Amino acid sequence: MKRVGVLALQGAVREHIHSIEACGAKAISVKWPKDLEELDALVLPGGESTTMRRLIDRSGLIEPLREFAKSGRPMFGTCAGLILLAREVAGHGAPHLGVMDVMVERNSFGRQIDSFEAELSITGLEAPFNAVFIRAPHIVGVGPETQVLCEHDGKIVMAKSGQFLGCSFHPELTYDHRITSYFLDMIPSRTGTLLPNGMLYSKV
Ligand SMILES: NC(=O)CC[C@H](N)C(=O)O
């Protein structure tokens, strides 16, 4: 069974755990560096990115999370989680993890519509996806290897860059688990997959 961690410091943790389990994988709460061992993939949930960053630092997780990214295992950031992954956050100095080749802007959809739902057409999904946006960021720029999977109102709201998947909205808040399932499909098969760092990923 695939083992998928959810960074469990703040935000929509339970909902991601539920969605992962609904897709038939094992969900594991990540609060400390040791919790990252033995995971096949990791979800960074939505919440509030500056609060989450403070808690990441308090738990000593910033470098272990960067190492996790270097190991080549898939990471999925939703909303604040996307902000944590991004290589650049508009108007901010240093990025958080800075591992996904996208530039994001926070709180991009205007105060009067801080939260809303939208029917999105997403590359790779056959039918539209009803997405919940809560004080959502958007992707203002992507690197050459990054694939834009969805735009809303002319703004990029979902992208994939190698092992990294990110979206502006909260796919875990509905009963539609297709995006979680899309992410789980990014996990390489367990036997003999060569990771980008040259390690053989062969856990049984
Ligand atoms: N729903 C969310 O995750 C909102 C993200 C939040 N606005 C931030 O900047 O971190």
C-alpha cells in the first residue's frame, strides 16, 4: 500500500487524510522529521503559509523537507502548501522550500471574493472539477519544465513540475477524490525505480 504523508502542523490536514484513505492509500501525519521516513509521497495542505512556516521551523522540518524533495519523491501542495513549495513568492524575499519551479502570488483573487467555488477544466481529468478557493494564491510564472494543468479567470491555478504538483484551491474539501488519485498515480512503482539522485527506490 502506498504511504502518503500529510504535513500536520496546521490547516486542512484531516480532509487530506480522508481523501488519501478514500483512494486506498495509507495516510500518515507528519509533525517531526522522523515522520518523513518510509513515506512514498507527501502532501502540504492549505492553511496559512506564514503560520505553517513558523511551525515548520519550530519542528526542525525545513531542511528535512528539502531533503525529502531532493530524494525525488512526489510532493503535492494545495493553496498554502503550494506557496511553501514555490521557488518564488511575489513580494517576499526568500522562498520557503523553494523546490517547485513556479512563482506564486498570495491572496490573488480579491478581498470581496476571498472564498468561492468554480467548475474547472483540468488537463488529465475528463469531467470538470468543482473547486473550492479560500484566500487562494495563483501561479504567476512557471519554469520551462512546468506543465500548466488549469487556468481560472486567466490565472494559472494548477501545475505539475516533475515530482511536484501544486494547486491554488482545496481539492480535499469535496467528495471528488480525482485530484488526490492523480497525485497518487505520480508515485513510482515500488520495485527498482531509479530516483533522480541515483538511489534505487525499491521498498516493498
Ligand atoms: N486556503 C489557503 O491555504 C490560503 C493561503 C493563505 N492565503 C496564505 O497565504 O498562506
